[in-house]
Amino acid sequence: MPIVALLTDYGAVDSYVSEVKAVILRYRRDVQLVDISHEVGRYNVLEAAFVLRCASKTFPEDTVFLCVVDPGVGSHRKGLVINTSSGKRFVGPDNGLMYPAAEEEGVEEVCSIDVGRLNVEISQTFHGRDVFAHVVGMMISGKSLGDVLQPFSEYVRLELPRPDIGAGRVTCQILHVDRFGNSITNLHQSQIPANLGFFDVHLKGRNIGRIPLAHYYSAVNPGEPLFLVGGTGYLELAVNGGSAADRFRIKAGDRLILTYQGLPPSL
């Protein structure tokens, strides 16, 4: 039984997600459709790439990922199928969204999609339904894609930003804000100095104070902020029982300057 995992910025208000799933189901009724998320920031390719990379490693090796955050839909940007050495396959637009996850799985072959050979009616604004869902459906039902897919090497290779780490100072970026308001940075747990108890934090030119580094949310009083390493393996700014994003007016893409050992930040 095939597994198809979906990641989009379509949200839950409109019928878009159900229409994508409906096309796939026309090819195979027994497919397992798993929603990674449909609530990543609108048009935010970087955030979607981070979420996809975090999620994709937990799926079985034969999973097909349908990924659509596509501000260039209808333009000359290509659609891609990426095959990996782990057996996982990624289908979506050529804007870098799928690259970090696919690279981690081992990119084996990349093909562009010749939409003119799909023989379906295609909307210029809904390739998730009219292109990518059909390609996924054909893949999981064993239909030939020989005429549709062409080897392609000039695809977008999006690199997730890395933190700038200096003596007593780290500049990191918020890559994702989850539904609890936890603000997840690009600072991996392996990059956090040992035996560190706190960070002094600057955000958007504001000193928001000294925030402790803890192992779990309830290590601080309700309503108090903290840093901890979450399930992604990356440092996140949180509030026990509250939302760090709301409290500090944080959104994906914001930059944090973290200092420790009393060294001042260079703003």
C-alpha cells in the first residue's frame, strides 16, 4: 500500500487540499495519504523546506512526498521529480523546497516534468492538483512516466541558512513557528555550548532580556520564556503555557542575536 505525504501552504479553509487528494485517489483508492502540514507560511519556501526536511526523515523508505509552496506557479519554473538513494521520492516545483530533504536522503536522479505530455487540463494557478497530483498518481499506480519525465541537472539547490557562531555570540534565524508559538531557530543542538545556562537575547534591535536554557517547558514558571531543544533537534524560543511568537512578535525569517558569558552583541 503506497504512502503519499503532503506538504503545502494551502491551509484548511478552501477545498484545495481535498482536490489534490481526490486526484491521487482516482489512481489508487488504497493509498495512504498523510498530511505533513498545510499551514506553513504562505509563499514561504524556506520555512516549508525546513519543515519538510524535519518530517521526511521519519517516513518509510518508499514514501512519495507531494510538496507545494509555489509562488512561481504558472511561470516558466519547472516541476520536478527527485529520486533518492533511500527510495523516497519528491514531487513538486523547482524552487528549492524539496532539495534539503532530498539531499539528506541522497539525491540519485532529478527529472523535470513535461506538462504537455500529461494529457490533462491544467490550470495556470493550481499545479498541485493538475500537475503534481497526476504525476504522483501515475507513480503509485505503476503507470509509465517515460514520456513525461526528462533528466534535469539545473535545478534549484536551496541551502538552509546556517547560524553565525562567534566567541560568546550566535546570530541565528527563526525558520519555523509552530502552532504553540514555539519559535524554532537554525541553531542545532550540536552547536550549543556545553553547560550553558542562559542567553542574552536581542531581537529586531531590542534587548528582550536574559532567557534561561532548559530541558523541558515546565522548568520555568507558567508564562515565563525559555530556550530548549525541541523535537526537531534545533534550539527554540518558547513560553511555558504560552506563545513566544505572540509575546515577542516573532515570525519565520526573523533574526535573533544570542550572547553569553557577558559579551555584548554586534548589532
